[in-house]
Amino acid sequence: MKKFFQDIKKYYKYIIYATKSNLKSEVANSYLNWLWWILDPLCFMLIYTFIVEIVFKTSEQYLPIFVLVGLTAWNFFNTTISSSVKLIANNKSIVTKVYIPKYILLLIKMLTDLFKMFISWGLILIMMIVFKVPYTIYILQFFPVLIVLFVLSFGIACILMHFGVFVEDLSNVVKIVLKLTFYLSGIFYAISTRVPAPYNRILLNLNPIAFIIDSFRKTFLNAHLVNYRMLGLWLLVGIILSIIGIKTIQKYENSYAKVTK
């Protein structure tokens, strides 16, 4: 792990530069430019709010914010995991020509998505004013929950990034698993009230993204303490997965260029 932090220190200027370049390239040919980063989560929120409220006749307090909180956390997790499988292959021009620690590529991707995610969190704060959701001290819980989301996503993505180099069909498997996870994560329904006991507790405790979404909602909407015991447990799992992923990448990264040619 010492080498990992040394690499972060060594390449941090490149990480910042590449993140900015990715953000600029995403909107370079768009008429609305960066406005898409606002319109995209808003449009999906409206679509899912319509489906939940009109089609399924489900009513949750502050429903648009409820849905947007779930989508914001899920989109970051989903994008990180799904893109990690082909990340090395998609950066073949870099991998085969210059040396760069491969987890640096993942960090650049995650920071790009993190910037866009913060735009969604900004929208949520504005919508809380519009819907008269009270601001409470519990909002400060946002930061530890976000850290757990980032660390856990990074750990899973590191491992998938490694195996994605050697297993061609892994991306298809990951897509299927993510689709199942999407419906089991309570993005447009409250697991604690919509899923009967004791299955709701089991689902929240065994599905990390479901637990994280529920924790964000407690932070912004319910003014409740999150389950810090489970939060600490998932942080520990994320750290362990990150260590395994980093060490695996460090051990095998010299062979990635040969495989991706």
C-alpha cells in the first residue's frame, strides 16, 4: 500500500489534468455543454418519479428528492463498476506506450464521475428548499457515507479491472449482476417499508448499495442517524477489497500490455 500512496503523490497532477480533460471532452460537441450534467439527473428523476407515483401508485414523502438521492448514489456506483471491466482495454493507447499505474486510470474515471455526482447533490440541496425539507445537523453524515461509497466502489472496480483484461465475457456478467442489483437497491422504493420483515433488514445489510442509498436518505430526508456499525463494516470490506485489488494490479500490470495488444 505504500507504493499506492507514493503513486498518488507522484501522479496527482496528471490525475487532475486528465480528470479535467475527460470532463471537457464529454461536452465538447454538445450544444448544451455542461448543462447536460444538470439535465441528465433531472430527466431521469422525472421519469422514475412518474413511473413510481403514477404507474405503480407508490407515494413516498418528498418523492422527487427520494428518487434523485437513490439515482445519484446508484449512477456513481453503476458507472464505476461497469466501466472498470473494460477500462484498461479502452485505454490501450496509454497502457501499451507509457507506464502508468493502472489504478490511476480508475481514479481518473471515478473523480470524473464524482464531479458530476456533486452536481446532483447540489440539485438535491436546492430541491430540499423548494419542497421545504428541513436542513438538520444530520446532513453532516453525508461525508462518511460518501467515503464508504467511494472506497467500496474503488475496491470492487480494482478487482474487476484486473480480471476484465483476461476474461472477455466478464462485462456481460457484470451487466446482468448490476441490473439485478438495481432492482434490489430500493432506488425508487423504500426497502425498510416496502419489503416485509425480516427480508428488508437482510437486503439492506447484505446489499451495500442499498444500505448506502438508505443512509443517504436518512441524512437528507429523514433526519435519522445512519447505522454506523454497518457503515464501518462496509468501509472495512471496501478497504480489504481495495488492498486486494491494488496488490493484484501491482503484481500483474506488466502483463496487461501484452494481453491488450
